[in-house]
Amino acid sequence: MHNDAFRPVSGFDLPRFAGIPTFMRLPHVPLGDPRISEVHVGLIGAPWDGGTTNRPGPRHGPRQLRDASTMIRAQNGVSGVRPFEMVNCADLGDVPPNPADLMDSLKRMEDYFDRVRAAGIVPLTAGGDHLCTLPILRALAKGRPLGMIHFDSHTDLFHSYFNGSLYTHGTPFRRAVEEGLLDPARVCMIGIRGTAYDSEDRDFARSVGIRVIPIEEFHARGTADVMAEARAIAGAGPTYVSYDIDFIDPAYAPGTGTPEVGGPTSWQALEVVRMLEGVQIVGADLVEVSPPFDPSGGTAYLGVSVMFELLCMIARVLRP
Ligand code: MN
Ligand code: MN
């Protein structure tokens, strides 16, 4: 099943600062390449931030995340999982968005992820802003709604911005519920905090049965207890995992457009992903890393570390 051609380049063979920086030093296998039929997990860049309402920059995320990801080694330091030996992973390259046209970008991304799904590949996507998740869900949820575990300091459940604009990075999950892409009873949002415009998003969550775990509850209960509930909510059905880097406290992840203080540490940020054991993950993303606000590169490194934890969980779903 596993093919050595999909092994990342090791730092023992070529220094980590050398070579062309693909995600985690994996081979670049774009859709259309004959090797694509052997790929199980595709790492994909979504360099688009047309849904951003405040400080922009995540369009530059995939390139910086690829560079930072050359630091990732083969084995999980805690679980010992070696994902690259369990499943064939590849860098599929970037979704081609249209920075001049929001609706066209959503269509291009949906078409791209339709092809990823048709190829039987589980996508692990690096954003991009959080609106990128909507076209991914449109592709992955065709035929049946998905559950979702969502790490973020915001619900992204608002109805609209600027007097009726329906498509922003603050609205993707409102659209996803309206379009039947998510089963609200199987959706759990974790880490929600910060000052708010009003309670419209939380009221909507309550009205459709989405479970919101605000940060004060997260800190009071601890990660293990919260994640046990999240796993129970997702249940045994197909589930998407969406991870906004602003879930993490800006002391650790300042390089993002809409930071909120009082969040989880970098340790907790990784720990919650390791606690997704048993969740039937059909796709995942890490969004909202904004390199212009990340001069140290630390946010990008934390982002790819989260992506590696997600990859380890996906590998365990595919090869239990
Ligand atoms: Mn978000
Ligand atoms: Mn957010």
C-alpha cells in the first residue's frame, strides 16, 4: 500500500534549508500527474484571502507555511506515529484562485476540491482565509452533510457584513449550514472569545443546535474533558476539522489578521488535535496565517506543527 516514492526528503540526506520547499518536503504531485492515483492524503495550498474583512495577508500563507514545514520530521514526538510510512502523502500544489473576483474564486476552489474528492484523496489544506473552507465543504459534503470540529476564536457564523455581503471569512459556516453542508447537531466550535459586535452568531448557533464551547469553559474544564465532548458530538460519521490559527493565543501566534487574547498555549494547540482519536476525519484545514504579520515566522511554524498533528490523525483514520 505504502510507496517509498512518497517519503519526504530527510534532513539526514539533504539539509532542511536546501531544496525546493514543498509541504513537509514531500513530492509535488499536481492533479493530472499520473502518480495522483497513488496519493492518499493531499497537502494543498489555498493562497486566497478575498474574504478578509480586516487585516489581510493569508493569501501569502501557503508559501510561508511550505517554507516553515521543511522543519517537520518523520515521527510524532508524543504519539510516535510515522504518518509518511502509513499513507502516501504529496504536495498537490495550490488551488488557483482569482484575486480579482470573489465568486469566481469560490467556484474555482469548489471545482478543484471536487477533483480532489473524485481522486479519493483526503485534503489537508493550508489557507488562505477562513472563507476558503466554504468551497472545500461544498465539494466534500456533496451527497451527505458533514460533522465539523472547529477550532477558532470566532464562530464565523454571522449572516453578512457591510449591509448584505454574504461571503466573508466571518460567514462561511452560516452559509454551510444554510446549504446543508453541515449537520449542526454534529458541529462543535471550540475556543470562541473576544469582544463581539452582538450575539447574532451565538443566537444562530443555539437556534440550529451547534455546540459552542467558549474559551472560559475551555480553560475551566481543560482539554481532555472538552475534547471528549467534541468527539462525542462528531460521533462516528464523516467529519471535517477546520483550524483557524487565531484559536491560539496571539502570544504564540501573532501572525494573523484578527487575533484575540486569552487563548490556548502552543502546547494546548497541539494537544487538542491529538485528542481527535476516533473522529472520522474526511478533510482538514489550517487557515488565517498571515505572513505580513508574522515577521519571526513563529506563527507559520506553529501552523505547520498543527498541520502535522492533523496529518497524523488522518493517517490513523486511513490506517487504523
Ligand atoms: Mn475563522
Ligand atoms: Mn478566527
